[in-house]
Amino acid sequence: MAIGINKIREMENYSNLSQEEKRAKIIEDHAKGESLEMIAARSGYHEKSVSRIIRKFRNGKSTKRVKGSGRPQILTSGDKISISNCIRAKPWLSSAQIKQRLDLQAEPRTIKRFLESHNYSYRKPYKKPKLTSQAKLDRVEWALKHKNYNFSKVVFADKCSIWMHEWRGRMWLKKGSQHYIGTKAYDPKVHVWGSIGADGVIGIHVFTGNLTAPKFIAILKRKFNA
């Protein structure tokens, strides 16, 4: 049991070290006569990596990481600036379209990871502001006040507008931001008016143009046979 606890403690010691400190401890543990397998298990490195660290140290090299070592980044500084400028001008472009537009060598998933690392997400923008905390409280208060109300003679109605050129795509947006897509006042559109009552759905009515008072009265008369 004591041996198992010691191994756990050694693993915890490695986890709290920086990369340079881990490499130094690997050299130290190997000098004590510990096997590559044991050091690899505790340090989290592969045995080949442990062997390479020890071999470099024997050849007179430092355990410190050489500046510029490791796999070079696919995206250059210029690529990253170009991508950032591109989505500011055309935020609806997908990562594949950005690659094609800028003629980048990087794959779309690399571009996506870069943007996500800068708190961007590719999603649909909001059409309406989210409810505030006060608006939510007002709705709860209204519901509690009317929970025993007789709704048998009450009709709930609402109108929805469907625009021909309505934005339905996604775009690159900062996480936590609330970007809204507006609509043009004179784009072709149709309106759908619907209502429900205590007995269920009453019906819907599709029309064009503005909902004027005479038109609204005509809809009510038609739906309720007045």
C-alpha cells in the first residue's frame, strides 16, 4: 500500500511542475536508476520522449526548451490578420469560404480553431433582444396574479411577419455578444395572424399589407362568425 501511495505522490509532484522542471526531474530520476517505463508513467511523457530528453542531456544540451522548437504554426501572423479583417468585413463567411477567399494553406478546421480561440462562434444572430430580468419577473407576476382567472371567454392572438429576404444564415460573433439583424421596411412580406382560446386553436389568417383597424375587424368577424 505504501508503494502505491508513493507512486501517486510522485505523479502529483510531476503534475505541479512546468515543462522545464519536468525535464530536469526526468534527468534526476533516471540518475537515481529508475527505468524509462517508470518515469514515463509518472511524468505523463511517452517512453520515447523520456529517452530523447535523457539522450539530449547526455550530449551536453540543456533541459530548457529551445526557442522556436516544436511544430511550426500553419497560420502565419499575416494569415491571422487577414482572417480577422475578413470576418469584420464579411462575418457570414464560413471557415471554408475564408480559406478559399484568402487562398490560405490552412484547412478550414484550423481557421475555425483560430477564431474560436479568440472567442468567436459561428452561429445565427439574434432577431430580438433577450428578455431582461425585470421583464421575466413581470411575466411571472402576471401569471401568478391570473392563475385562477376564468379564461373561457379570452382569446390570445398574435401576428408574425415573414420576409422574403430574411436573414437565416450564421455569422462569426464574439461569445457573449448580442448582435441583431434588422429588416428593411419595404421588403416583400406576408403576415400571419393566429389566435387560441380555452378550447384550443381558433385559426390563422394570412394577409399582405398593414394590419389596419378595418382589416383587423374583418378578420375577427370572419373567425368568430360575428
